[in-house]
Amino acid sequence: MVTLDGNTLTIEEICKVLYDKEQVMVCEKSWGNVNRSQKTVEKIVENEEVYYGITTGFGKLSDVYINKQNVEDLQLNLIRSHACGVGEPFPELVSRVMLLLRANALIKGYSGVRIEVIKFLIKLLNCNIHPVIPQQGSLGASGDLAPLSHMALSVIGEGEVFYKGKIEKTMEVLLKEEILPITLQAKEGLALINGTQAMTAMGVVNYIEAERLAFQSECIASMTLEGLQGIIDAFDEDIHIARGYPEQVEVAKRIRTFLQGSQLTTKQGEVRVQDAYSLRCIPQVHGATRQVLNYVKEKLEIEINAATDNPLIFNDDSGNWKVISGGNFHGQPIAFAMDFLGIAMAELANISERRIERLVNPQLNDLPPFLSPDPGLQSGAMIMQYCAASLVSENKTLAHPASVDSIPSSANQEDHVSMGTIGSRHAYQIIVNCSKVLSIEMICAMEALQYRGVEKMAQTTRTFYDAGRSVVPPIIKDRVFSKDIEALGEWLRFSSLIKNSRTESYTNSKQ
């Protein structure tokens, strides 16, 4: 059971909710803050005071006063009018995280919603009912208004949801589960959609998959080192301590651990004096990606416990309160993090593609040309390298920072926006592409190791090799390799969960 209190949710706990379908509950002490905040909204409406989004319109229409007889219609109209997202829906995992993160934000007690609204979101989570949310249409400031409005449609019984592997109308699913939709009261619609939970949810899924791929890329690179008789001296601890980056030191240490006992690696001068950069500089490049992952995790774990709607309601123990309009919905911190993540993962794919070239190019190794079982008659891995080259080039266009763009909206009231949701979506596509490039490297490395002798491999890399062979068999003759690349790419992305001990993610991979 994962317990939410609005302040302590971690990515590790999100993993449990995502992949293990862990049930979610709320810390009982949190309900007091929620109640106090909601009572403040009731007072504002009853006393006909003017506060943004409670008794006024939205955006440029914030100067329009709404009387208390119309506050429920105001919230309903808000959700319907703002639910104008387009394009393919977010992956169901992302929708699930959005529910979790929005509930966690509302539990903080700054949003003025009733307990029933939060319980409804958690009920959807625990029943595995996930709103269908189009990916396109958010500017990443004023919150992820369009995506979160599609999420909020489920609260009022409208829109569509993922349910038991299908997309169904929300109201039909709620009836099956005997769940009553919510009639939104003052500020509740605004509280549901004013936040960064779309970009942050996508960001959390990005981080989880990126970290998993980063671990696996090190083991794949180790297999490539064996396949190319790479020089192990370049991973000597003294070299990496001399530079001082902890992540670089850790990558080099893991490579040494993975290759311990290998009879296929060499010492400098035995076969060649130095390896090419794509082999020799694995700790430097992969370590730099690790630095980015650490940065991204830090920002995400702040954001998943942040109050990001507007206005915020503050109450103290003496009964005093204040309602303040601000801009915590602005997605700039996550926008930067997602752009940075996309760049880092694009580089992980870039260096992988260069290692693929060294595995298949007969001018760069002593292996059969293109790892073909019958060079000339059969092309082997020739076009797999083409595919990898295409994917890394596509990543270069996707890695252009979304956060450097802005465009005014709402009659220039909202005149600077983050584009963080676009950045998070692009980062996701880069990660998917990266998994396919790494799968190609792994296929090629496995073929090279067939020629070198798998019995000479290190124990750890041999374990990973055997797991990979359960997905992709040896190349005995040319076949449609597209299916192999896709299958291994999916296996790399989803084969294991994050473990407390990082190396466990290899030996405990689901097969």
C-alpha cells in the first residue's frame, strides 16, 4: 500500500503503483488540511468575495464576476471548454501517473477541493480506470490545461477511459464499478486542471525507462567490448578518479564488474594500443548521461510533491486564511529537465550507433563483414546499422529544446509559457528510439560473441546474453530483422524494474 500525504511521494513508490498495481490510500492526518481549505472556499462564495477562479472567470476573463448561483456551472463549463486536446492519447501508464500526482497535489490542502474529489481520483487508480488523455494541446503554463481537463472529464462521468484493455465511455465504466460521478463545486474544476501533472507524469515514466536503459546500455556496451576485444585498461579506476565525476567513476566500476573473468577483453598493446572513443570513452559519455538522470530525478521528486494550481489557499491553526494568485503552474523547471533528458538519451543512442558501426564494418574489425553468416549472398546486420543511423538522426531533431520556445495565449494575459509537455513527449520518443538503437547494438554484439566464443564471456555478460537470446535467436540466415529489433527494444524497456541494487536489474530481468 502506498500512502499519500502530499509531501513524501517518491519515484520508487510510483513504480509500485505503476507496475505492481499497488493500492493507494491517503494519510489520515492530511484530511484536516483539505477540509480547512475547502471551508475557506465556501466562505468566499457565501460572502460573495472576489477571488480568481472561485467567483471570477478564467484567464483574460478573470475580471468577470460570477455570482454564487453559477459557481457550479462555472466549474463544469471550465472542464468541458478546456478539454480540447488532440492527437493520440498518452500511454495508459502516463494517465495512471497523472491521477496519482493530481491526487497527491490536492492532498496538500492548498486547493480548496472536497475530500470526495480526491477519493474519486484514488478510486479510479485502485480500480485501474485510467482517463484517455490526448497528448497534444498543452502550452505547459497555466498548467497542463487541456490534458488535465480530459482527466477531469472522468470525474464528472464524461469522456473515455482505459478499462481492462479497452477504451470505453467513462459513464458506462463507472456504472459497472458502481462509482458515482462528482458534481463539481466552487474551484474544484480549476483545482483539477491547474498544474503540471501531464508533463510531470510523462517525465516520471521517461525517467523510469531512461534509467533502466542506462543500466542496460552499460551491459550491452560491455558485450560489445568483448565482441571487439576491447581494452580493459581504459576502465581502470585511477583514470576516472583523476577526473572526479562520481557518475563516471561508477560507470567504469560497473563495466569492470560486468567484465570480470572475461577471456575476450585485452590489455593495451596486446591487439591495439588504444580503442576508438565509442569504446574507450564509455564511462565519460554514459557517466554524463547519469549526471542528467540524477538532475532529472531531483526535479521530478520536487514537482511530484508540489502545489501547482492557482490560486492557492493558506490556512493556519488560528483560523486565519489567505488566498493568493501566483504562478506555480508554470512548467519551466520540468521543461528544462525534459529537454536535458532528451539530449542525454539522444547521446546514449549516438555512441551506441558508433559501436554498432564498429561491430559490422569489416574495415574496423576482424569479424565477418556485417556479421553475415554468408557474406555477399546474405547481408546480415548491414541494414540494421542503417536503421540505427536513421533513429539517431531523428533523435537529433527531437532533441531541439522545446523550452526555448514560447507563444502568448489568452489575449496576452498568459504571455510566457514553458512548452514542457512538448519537451516531455519528445523525450519519450527519443527514449523509445534509444531502446531500438540499443537493441540493434545488442543483436550485433551477440552475433560477434557467437564468433568469438560465448564460453569465454564474463559471467554477468553471459547471463545478459542468454536472456537476450531468449528474445532474439542467432542469425543463421537473413530474415525480417524488424521484428527482432522491436521485440528486443520492448524487452529492454520493460524487462526489469528499478532495483535497490543497481546490478540486480540485469540478473532479475523478467523474461
